[in-house]
Amino acid sequence: MDTSERRAIFKRVTSDYVTYGPMRLALYQLAPSLIVSSSTTLAGTRMGVYDSRLETITIRRALGLDVKRCVLVHELAHWVYDDDSRPPYGAKRERHARKEAADALIDATRYAQAERMYEGDLWQIADELGVYPGVVDDYRKLVIPSTRLQQSTAYGEW
């Protein structure tokens, strides 16, 4: 399966399914060679990993369902581009996966409403959007600046 096919699956799974269970079930049909498993033995504080050799995503079993959804989408971003989670981790690859996940998990309109409603409080915004705070932080740092750059470029601003 090539990157464009994987990208289409990523878009479909992240737009059509809003909870972890249905996302995972959809992947069995859409990407039958991809294995999604859970584990109690991930190293340190890692919440998930993608192993390209085995085409396997492993997610920490003890996580809540909202966090598992966030981790699954993040690891799917690695899968799309066949970025392996084994060392050495490329900072650029990790940043890209974090940006893709935040962009897929957070709707811009809902984010703007939550930002106003909770006066920028990271934890309350995350709770409102059903993501963990790291995803909101990634959205702020990685997605919003690139969206503004695209908008300014589209209007001829430099």
C-alpha cells in the first residue's frame, strides 16, 4: 500500500469515526495488514509506538479511551509515512506526526469556541474537545501557525 492510499485511510478513519473503538474496528477493514494492539509493557511513559517492520501500532492498555484515540491517530500518522517509532527517532518525523494528529483530532471552529469559553485554559479546552492536553498544545504550536501562514500566503501577504 502506498502513501496516498494510507493517507486516504487516515483521512477516512479520522473524519468518519469519532471514538476509539469504531476507529480501531474500521482499520481492520480498511487496512487489514495493519495490526493495532495494546500492551502493559511499553517502555517508560510512552503511550504508543509504531513498528514498520511488523506494521503494528501498540497502545498502552491503561489509557482512557479519549487518550487511546489520540494515540491511535498519532501512530496512524507515523504509519501513513512509514515512520518507524524505533530509535533513532527523527525530531522532524515526530513533529510531523504530532501536527497531523492535532489537525485531524481538533476541529478549528470547536477549538475557537472552547478557547473563548475557557479563556485559553489548556486542560478545560482539552476536556471540552475530548483530547488530552498535549494535543491542544500541539494544535496551538504546530497547526495554528501553519494555517495562518497558508492564509497570509493565499491573500498575497509576505
